[in-house]
Amino acid sequence: MGTEFKSSASAVPLLESSSLSSTGTASAIQTLGNIIVSIVGTGILGLPFAFRIAGWFAGLLGVILAGIATYYCMLLLVQCRDKQASQELTPETRTYGDLGYKCMGKIGRFLTEFLIFISQCGGSVAYLVFIGQNLSSIFKWQDLNLSSIIFLLVPIEIALSWIGSLSALAPFSIFADVCNVLAMAIVVKEDVEKVLSGEFKFSDRTAITSNIGGLPFAGGMAVFCFEGFGMTLALEASMRERGRFPNLLAKAFTGITLAYVFFGFSGYMAYGDQTRDIITLNLPHNWSTIAVQIGLCLGLVFTFPIMVHPVHEIVEGKLENSEWYQKLYYDDSGNTTIVGKFGRYVSRSILIIVLAFLASFVPGFGVFASLVGSTVCALISFVLPATFHLILLGPSLHFWQKALDYCFLVGGLLFAGYGTYNAIVGV
């Protein structure tokens, strides 16, 4: 889950602070690392569950189609920005919200930023649910349920949210990614051991589910795993050789998609109908599994402030636009008052408490990730890029390009509606 606001550079450890300038400085290797960090996250640990719900063949096909569609729509955003850059009198389009404003005015900016705001909130809630489910499985003997663990984390997350510099937390983001890789390695190791032991029977695994609701459910999970649209324009602008971005993005998506397919397939093959919504919950309760789970949770505890930081900025930005808040926040010299600083701490604390409250009602990581993927992620990833592309480049597009854009527009809306219904009523 990415972000497109002021914290973009901080949210991705390798992204330089100059990434939003007109001249980027990042090399191809740095940009490749940024793309991977922006897209790959904890959602991958829910993919085996998506394969269980949809069937191994349907899950495989769904992940591939989601990867291709996401890649194509990311290129649409870059084309839209290039179109704006070709108009000399038009200020540079730096963010997704800027692009929304150029296409649809204030409504476009509001809609784009609102969806990204909801997406960031959804990602933050997913972090809390992920941590809660893993820790509750580790400390079963303490009778700590999901809600109890989440609210035990609240004081820690509030304290971390008061840290002014996100760069101090960036190493923990890399630490969490390392733990993700270790978790994937352990899962694959368990898969291989099951196959070699003779416990694995391919015939027992479903290729395509008979439950039609399982397909959009798995699709929502796949879209959630690929969501990183908020960072697209910043990543492209960060490159020293921006013309190489489409080719680099294609290579990154090919590798990520293959990794997703392999991990989802192997996880479902190993555990079949017993596959949990977070695959680490299926692992044997030994020291190596517990160490990885604790490492994952610890990394996410410290990267949660990075995920939620754009939400804080939006809320505080809206507050600062109000006259009464400006009087409280600044003194006559334009300096921040004690009351203003206290008000910022209070607003951040309230937001984290609200997110924790919402997370305590989430039935499970898989269901929630599919819901977020089916709704805001689908709208951000498919509907808005296709709409902006039609508005900005419509007259110059070939018939097949327009038809493809309309397919993404209509298909994205239908997917969002049907996927939401299935995620809510259950599959």
C-alpha cells in the first residue's frame, strides 16, 4: 500500500527526497527496489487463502490478470502526466490528486484523495489485524483475543505517531520486508517437506471453485496485493532516466507476479482446505515460526506510523485550513504554540484509537483485505486511471485503446460492486 502525499519519500526507504522534482536522481536499481517495496507487503501472506477460496487455477489466473491490469493502468497514469507536461503553461502534475484536479477539477482532486485516504486507513487497519491475529496465535495461553492485543498496541502506536521524523522509522520497513521474505521461505520449506513426505495429494486440491462468489473474493485479495498506485508518479519522476520506467516497471511486475503465483499456489497445495487467511498461522508452532511471526509483528508495529502518516497529514491539513485552528496553532510571529502542538498530538491519538476500534471488529485479515481490494483499490487502480486517460487523451486514442479503457472503467465498477457484496456476505 503506497501513498502519494508529502510522506511519499519517507514511506519508501530508498526513495530520495528529490523524487518529486522535475529531474530525478534515482538509478534503475534504486527505482526497482522502490517499486518492490511500494507494492510487496503483508498481503502476500494472504494469497494461499485466496487460492483456497477460488481454486488453484482460478487463483493463478486471477493473480496474473491483476498484475497485467495493474501494470497497464500504471502506464496510463504516466501517459496522462506526460500529456500534461507537454502543455508548457500547465504546472507539473506531481501527485495522483494533481492529476485528478487537471481532469475533473476540484471534484476530481477530492475523489482521488478521498479514495487514497480510505485506502491508507484500510491498509493501517489491515496492519493492526495482521499483528493481532499473529500475536494471539502465539500467546494462546494468555487468552488474549484479537481486540485485546490491538488495544494493547494503541499506546505504543500513539507514542510512535508523535515522532516528527519518519526517516528514523524507515529501517524498520526494510526489517519487516526481510521478515516477509523469511516467512515466505519457511512456508515454501514446509510445502516441499509435505510433498516429499507423501502427505500431499494434488487430486484433493480444487482447480476452480464451484462457489462463484469465491472468484471476486480472490480477485479482491490479488488487487490488494498489487496496490501501489499512490507511488506511481513519484517513482517515475524519481528516475534519472525516466524513459526507462515502463520497461523497468514491466520487469518488476513480471518478477512480483511470478513470486505471487508461486507462493499462493504452493501455500494452498501444502495445506488445502486447512489454509488459514494468514499462511503463517498454518505453520508448526516451533521456535523458527514464532521468531518469524514476532519479527513480522515487530516490523509492522514500527512501520505502522509510516502507513498512517499520510492520513495524519490529510486530517491536519484540513484542520489548518480552518480559521479557528490557525488562531490556536500559530502565534503572532507565525510560530507553533504549545496549544497547537498539543492539538496535533491529540488529533493523532484520536485517529489511531478510531483505527484500532475499527480493527477490533474485523472478522479476519483475508476478508478485510479482499474488501479493501475490491472497493477502494479497484477504483484507484482501474477506474480512475481509465477515466483520466479517456478525458485527457480521448480524441487521440485509437478505437481499441478507447474500448480497453472503457473495459477497465466498467469492469472495475462491476468488480467493486460485486466484490464488495461477496466480501460482506461471506463466500
